[in-house]
Amino acid sequence: MQNPEKQKGKWCFMKVLIVGSGGREHAIALSVAKSPKVDKIYCAPGNAGIGGVAECVPIGPMEFGKIVSFAKEKEIGLTIVGMDDPLVGGLVDELEAAGLRAFGPRKNAAILEGSKAFSKDLMKKYHIPTAEYENFDDAGAAEAYLEKAQFPVVLKADGLALGKGVLICQNLEEAKEGVKSIMLDKKFGSAGSRMVIEEFMTGREVSVLSFVDGKTIKTMTSAQDHKRAMDGDMGLNTGGMGTFSPSPFYTEEIDEFCMKNIYQPTVDAMAAEGREFKGVIFFGLMLTEKGPKVLEYNARFGDPEAQVVLPRMKNDIIEVIEACIDGRLDEIDLQFEDNAAVCVVLASKGYPVKYEKGYAIQGLENFEGKEGYYCFHAGTKRTEDGIVTNGGRVLGITAKGKGLKEARENAYRATQWVTFENKYMRNDIGKAIEEV
């Protein structure tokens, strides 16, 4: 195994493997490529954009045996697991068992995202502010509970559902249909075997990503995602249609409250439960009238939050990751640029329900050499005829600016540089920031 140690005055460069295929992994790959400690980057399976900075290998993120074998064969010094499924499935455990260094929580810690019921119970036990809730593994019991509930309510599939397993129901009829959809019709597969019914919270949403080494937590700059498919926060939930960073609503006062009452208590709670967390914890927050509360936890970089947070990070990402793995994150001074970034997702029309793939993408070359502009590939594939669409979310167009207004203008200007058939995007990403 190779590690970046100075040997006789020379760096021993490492090979890095990134597991995943989306815009988040593209953002991670670009950050890794900037590190002087890295000599070679692989990505399994990657996409057309990631192929510009890494060698993509045809191994699926859930093919643990193949990933471990590849990492051993290529003498990979560090594997970064970007996606939720392999983290919850225990890929980090498999890599570590083979004597390989890996970044991300082990299976028993990734449950923080893998089970909403677990995370809600953890918050209740350790008095971490969140919405009132009940867990159900029986559809009949859930419907009986809803008969007496106050509306609106939020229904959440317990397991992983690509960010889509959340339903906001305005009345009893909608809620009963939601229970049927999640628990009986299994719209979100096995993720709906259990369900959380939660009180509906109002306020500003904020996403805060953090690096964690098991005991120390260092938060990154704030961001805000736009989950709904259509302008005005209408339509179905998606994996994310765009985001901006930082959030003007996330003040120093709120940050201090969250560090004391949410961030550090979450890390300490996981340690107390024998589930030491090393990796990235994503805190989805609601800034309510009664103070910040946790909407959700994720156990990895957000997507598309990573596309606006990582381009603003000053640190060498490899140094930060190694500090997390080695339990010395307290030595890192995490810093971000004093600017802003906005990401607008270009999707295939019909996402997140039904959409077509295989359309040629034109204009990607317009981003070459343009400082402060990024075209992160999410659902793309390289073919003999060029790069084509290969998913619901196709590209994440990100731009920086001195402030959020300038970044937003730059990002939307850049969305015109690239075209493909059935191109769709929201036109109001970050619009709320103009009201501030």
C-alpha cells in the first residue's frame, strides 16, 4: 500500500480510487486532482466528465469483491467512497479488512443515513433538536396514527431512496395514499419496509457538510439545496435540482448553537453507541421559529451540495481526509474562499419519473479554461459518437462570484453554453437570496 510519506526527501505519491458515478464524485475527483500528493486517480465506475481527470474502470459501486481486488492489484493508497449505497452496505469495512485505507463511515456508522428510524431514535435519546415523530413497520398502525394527526405531515421511507423517499401530505386522504405507496406498493423498494411519520416543520432549509474523525468535527461552508423538480418548489422530490453556497440565513449565532446542540452531540452520540463515525456527515437543517432542528442526516457529501462547497475549499482535500482517517482532524484549519457559488442542474425532461437517454451533448468545450466555471457530469456516457446523456440529472453547471447574486448570474449564463435534446432546468435556483 502506498502512503504520502516523505522518504529520503521525496514524496511517495499515492493512487486514489473514487467509488461513484455522479456529479458529487466529479467534484471530489477535481479536488483530489489538485493535491500534490496524488499521482493517479481511478474511478469506479465514473462517467464521461470524470474520465477527464481519472481513469474510469467498469466496476459497479456495489461490486465489493471486485473493488477490493482492484484496489489491491493497483496498490491504491486511498479509496474514497462517494455514494450512500456502498457505505450503508459496508464497503469501507471490506476495504479495511483487506488492509486498505478508505474514507467514509463503516457500516455500523453509515446507518445514520441508512435508517431514518435509527437516526430519529438517536436524536430523541441524546436530546438533539428535531421534529416530533413516530416509527412504523405496519401500514395499519401508521394509518391509525394518522387519523389523529395534525396536518400537514411528512412521511419518510426508512431506508435509502435516492433522496426521493419523502412525501409531504396536506390531509388524511393524501397521507393514507402515501402510506400505501411507501409501505404496501413499495414505490421505494425495501426502503419502505419501515416508515417515519414526522411533524411538518417550516422555516429556511440549510445544508451543512462536515468532516469527522470519530471525535472531532469540522464543518464546511453552508449551502442550500432545491429538491423539488419545478420552479417555485413545485413538483416531485428529486435528488436535487441545484444549490448555492453560502446560505445568508446561516449566521454565526446559528452556527454556534448548532455546534453545541447538534453537530458535536451527534458525533458524541455515535461514539457512545459504539458506532464511531469517520467520514462526512451531512446535516440537513430547518431554521424554525424555535431554533435550528435536524431534518435529516446523510453519511457522505451531498449531491449537488459538493459541487458548490468543494470548489470553495482552500485545503488539500487529501490532507483533510487523511486527518479524518488517522483521528487528528483537530490539527486541520479548514478554510473556504470568501466568495459564493451556485449550481444549476441540467436534467432530462421528465425527471424524476420517466426520461430518455442517449442524446448528444454539445458545447462542453465552452467550459475549458474558464476560471470559476465548472461543468460537473452526473448522468453522462462517452460513446463512439461523443458524450451523450445517461441519466435524469445530466450536468451540474456551477459558477463562482464575489457574492451570491453574481454567482447566480454567472451560473445561469453558463447553462446556455451547453445543449442537448430534452434539456430541462429550474430557473429559480438561489432566487430567494435576492430577497435578502
